[in-house]
Amino acid sequence: MTPGTRTTGTARHGGVVTVTDETFASEVLAAGVPVLVEFTAAWCPPCRMLAPVLAEIAREEAHRLKVVELDVDANPRTTAAYGVLSMPTLMVFRDGEPLRSTVGARPKRRLLEELADVL
């Protein structure tokens, strides 16, 4: 999650897509696969710890899961709409609906276990 590697609506290094208030509906709600959204912030140390984990998952699970990030400071409408108060918040969407939400960084294995039933 270093500055300069984020691009709106396209995959940054590792396959994680950066979304905004303007692109959230098309990139997340209209996606044809489950979407893991990380609500993140540049000032959030646990978010930075989670970045390589999400990049690995995005690469390895690209055939059945889309991974995106949304900067909460730059995108207050979406953040407020889903009641996000802590970072990182991970939310899984399928068919335009949020299925589950968790807060905090976690190891890759644990995150994959938590995602197993939605993939």
C-alpha cells in the first residue's frame, strides 16, 4: 500500500483494486464474483501489515474472488453507508450484498479459513 501503487478501478501490484465512492457500485456491488473489500487508511499500521496478505490472496484466488481496497478518508460516503468505524475492516460482498464483516489484521491462513464458506 505504498503511494504511487494505487490506481482507481484497476489492479495495483498484487491484483488488489483500489475503489472509490464513485466506482464502488460498479467494481463491488456489480461484480460477478465475491468481493473482499478492505476499508483502509494510510495512517493505519495494521492495514499496512495486511497489504501483502491481501495481495497474495488476490493473486492466488483471482479466479473466484476479487480483492479491493477503499481509503476511508478519501471516500466517506461508502465508509458511512456500511458503518465502518475501525480500520482495517474487511467486508465480503456477494451479489451486491454484504455477507460478513470483520475488523483487524489477521494471518493469511486464518483469513482464508474465514472466507472458505463464501468462495
